[in-house]
Amino acid sequence: MIEKTSTLQKVIEAVEALDIDAQILLIDIITKRLNQQRRDELLKEVAQAQHDYEQGSVRRGSVEDLMAELED
């Protein structure tokens, strides 16, 4: 944990050493990469859900069906 904190602190200090325009550019790059990672994760989840559905391991029903199943 201490090593991670130390590494993070070094990164923060390196970013603070950049001029404002470079910091803004860095934020933009990181934001775009994080958004792409989220899209990639979502695509994996959708693919897994489709696979589960095709394998028959997903059930369909109404809210009432779910509630009735939970009560059993």
C-alpha cells in the first residue's frame, strides 16, 4: 500500500510539473482511455450475456415472476 501511495505521489508531482496545457491534454487523453476501457468492458459483458442466453442459463419473466421465485 505504501508503495502504491509513493508511486501515485510521484505521478501527481510529475503531472504538477507540467505546464497547464500539457496537464489539460493529459486529462483529455486519460479520460478518453478510461471511456474506451468502459466501452470494452461493457462489450465483454454484453457478449457474456448473449452467450449465457444462448446457452439457456438466463431466465426471462416479469417482476412478479421474480418476486414469486424469491419468495420460494
